[in-house]
Amino acid sequence: MRLLVTGGCGFIGSNFIRYVLEHYQPESVTNVDLLTYAGALVTTADFPLRFGERYEFIRADIADRKAMQEIISRHSYYAVVNFAAESHVDRSVVSPADFIHSNVVGTTVLLETARDNGVKRLVQVSTDEVYGSNESAISSTEAAVLNPSSPYSASKAAADLLALAYHKTYGLDVVITRGSNNYGPYQFPEKLVPLLTIRALLDEPLSIYGDGLQVRDWIHVADYCAAVFDVLLEGHAGEIYNVAGGTPLPNLSVARKILQYLGKSEDLIQFVQDRPAHDRRYSLDSTKIRQEIGWKPLRDFEASLGATIDWYRNNEPWWRDTLQPRHAT
């Protein structure tokens, strides 16, 4: 089985490649990444030595039809797993066009080239944010109406709908995962857990939007990668699978847990003006993937958060390198 993974130098994509190559024996995994600000070769620096010919890296833009046609036509790929995306809400507010390019145009190119080259399955990796803020007592199922609030979540919702349309119109085997907030090693330091951890390590203020009571469900990246792989193998074509960790917490509580683990004062917490279109609460119902596929999260949040904090404390060269400005060429 050959897999093509897009965005494999980013947070979830790199963890997914590592998970698959460590636990299974695919013939090969090709990693396609443009290496924009959130993707870095240092994240996958050990892959060539550890995995040898089973791992291949190609620098390319998934929105480049000619490049992707050339790449996908080289091998008979069983599946394309699309992690490549612009994913930071704040950046989408400033520059929405970048998100349309990567998340909508890029996904369309992948769907087209997968269809043209006989790829057996495409996994579209999405987000709980496509459902919008959920302040009811009922968690969002896969049938919930999409109600994105930001350019980022709107671009991901559009990509999901395109993927489903390619299944209905052309018969392309597509499955979609919508995950809750991932945390773990190798996450770009603009995201909440690494951002707060690094600032706490440096004794810098921990900026919290608004009152900090925005609720997110937390899942360790290894549990999410296992879910994506399970859906790749066992998901039903044309179906969506919500993937939640079952640990809903306000952002303020996460900040306090990080400070407590590091023995730092809560005086470092600094409340700042809330960002535009900041959803109050996300809540996913993951009954479908648990019942149909048998997946469930295995990691305890408290223990895994501590291990994640320790990873950033012990890998300062990595996060300092990722914070250096980099541009696609």
C-alpha cells in the first residue's frame, strides 16, 4: 500500500506519518509539503534515516495542478490523506485569500488529480470548526448544519462539501474526519498549548482572549492520527466521522493547568481583547466512529498534557527554529 500525505511537515501530518510508519508496513509514504510558515523539515529530520526508502519527501504546492499531476501519476497510490491546510483563525482574518488558495483550490486539485489517476481513496482531514459555535447541550453530529464563523472554517467547510460532491458526482471514494482540538509534540507555537507553554517557560505573559471561557474539546494528536488511519482503512465511502477526545475545557483552565505543571504563577495570565468571530464552544458527538469503526481515545488528558509540556521544555531548539521566519519559494 502506497500513501500520499499532504502537509506532512506540519503538526498532525508529521505525527500521522510517524504513526503509520512506526506501527504498520505500508510500501511507502510520500510527503508533499510546500514548507510554508507552519511546516518545517526539522520536524521530519529523522524520517529518512529511520524509515529509509519507505519515506519520500517532495516540496510542492497542492494547488499547483501540474505539479500534483506529475507527483500522483508516478505511483499507484492507494490513498491520498490531505492534512495540508492553512489553519490559524487569526491569520485567516488578516489574509483570507491564502486560506482559499490552500484549503479550497488545493483540495479541488487533489480531488481532480486523484480522480484522474485512479487513487482508490481520498481522506479529507477537517475540523470541528465547520459546525460553528455550539452552545446547546447537544453535541454536533455529522448531520449538523455547517455554520462556519471565520474565513478559516468557511474554507474548510467548502473543501468538505467539494469532497462530498466529488463522491456523489464522480464516484470518487472520499471519507472525511472532523477532529476536535489536537495537542502534542511538534505543534506550531501559534496554537494554544505550545504558545502558552513556551511563554510560561520564558516567564512571559500568557495572553488569553476575552474572558478565557471559550470551551474546546482536547484530543492528543496520537489518538487523532489513529482515528484518521482507522477511517482510511475502514470508513465507508462518502461518510463523515467526528473525532473527539471527550475532554472539554475552557481555554483559561488549560492555561492554569500549564502554569500549575510548570510551577509558575497565575499572575502571568493576561486577558486581551477577544478576536473577531471567536466561537464560544465546540462540542463533537463521536458516537459514529466509536460504534462503526471501534475507535476510541486512549490517552488521559492530564498525563498527556504534562508529557506535551515536557516535550516543549526539552526541545527548545525545535521550537526556536520553527519560529524563525520562512517563506515558500
